[in-house]
Amino acid sequence: MSLNELKINQSAKIMRITAGDELRDRLFSLGLSEGKKLLKINSTLGKNTVAIELERTCVILRSNEAEHIFVELN
């Protein structure tokens, strides 16, 4: 399932990232990589952005970025 499909307060592990090189590098610089655990904190009403907690840091992603991150529930 993609990160967008997680419900609020669900935790998951990143299984793969299917983004192009530029977006993959950006996500990696934010600490997102395969094997990392995260918690979905919130999303906006229009689901345009997704807030996650990753290693005690809050990261906010655009929905079109989050759709490239595939996770598995913990």
C-alpha cells in the first residue's frame, strides 16, 4: 500500500520507493529510505499533504510524493 493509504496513527515500514532519481534523492535527504519505520500523524482535508513522524522528526510530504512510497503495516 502507498503512504497515502495509511490511516492516521498507523505505523508502517517503508518497503520500496518508486520515485525518479531527483525525488528519490530529496526523500533520502529527509531521512526516508527502505526499512525505516514511520507513523502517519495527519493529512489535510483535501489530502494534498501527509504528515509523518520519522525518527522523532515530523516530515510533511505532498500527496503526489507520498504515492511513490510503499509501506507495510507493523
